[in-house]
Amino acid sequence: MKQQKLTKEMRLCGRKAVGRLFKEGQSMYVYPIKVIFIRHTEEEATNLRVLFSASRRNFKLAVERNLIKRRLRESWRKVLAAASERDSEQLTKMDVGLIFTGKSLSDSKEMEHKIKQILQRLSTFKYEADFTNPG
């Protein structure tokens, strides 16, 4: 059975890395999650890293923001572990930011479904030019 952990190496952290993601990254939207992603060049030796965020504007209480981020992390972990080897290979060397932009709390099943859609869309494109207009 495949390991289902979300280790420290799989989390995007650091001011430079997060700044680069938001400055140079491309975005797409799968309601209620905005996805920002950037592919690494061949020289960079990092694997798939992910960032989770929830808006303070929509969720005033930190308890609610933490709940959303916890659900996003759990959904990401489950779906990534169940992803096929081919999809996993396509997703390596990429930084991804998931920003929950909905106005109300979503349940875990809905988030898992959305994360599956996000991973399918991320694994299907080959080059950055394919995603210039993600309609």
C-alpha cells in the first residue's frame, strides 16, 4: 500500500518560494478553490509541494480557517495517494497553492471531489503554453 503522508518536504514554505508562486505562477479556478501553480525547470530538484490557505475576509474565526485548511490537507493527502503512477509523474516538479475562496464551509466529500478535478487538470497539461487561457 502506498504511503499516505503529507510530509514537510511536500509543503510549500518559505518567503521566496511562496513569493515566486504568486508572482510567476499560473492560475485556474475550480469552485470554491483557486489553484495557483508553477512548474519547475529540470535543474531545480524539488518535488511536488503544496500550500493551503483560507481567506480571512470570508472566515473571521481562526477556528473556521483552520478547519478548512485541515480538510484541504486531508483531501489532498487521500486523493494524491490514490492517484495513478502516471498522474503522479506528471505532477512532480511543481508548486501548487490551494486557496479556499468559498463563502461557507464545505464538507470533506465535496473537497475531495474538487481536489480530484484539480489533480486531473494539473496532470493533463504538458507545457505552460497549454494553460495560458484555462477557460
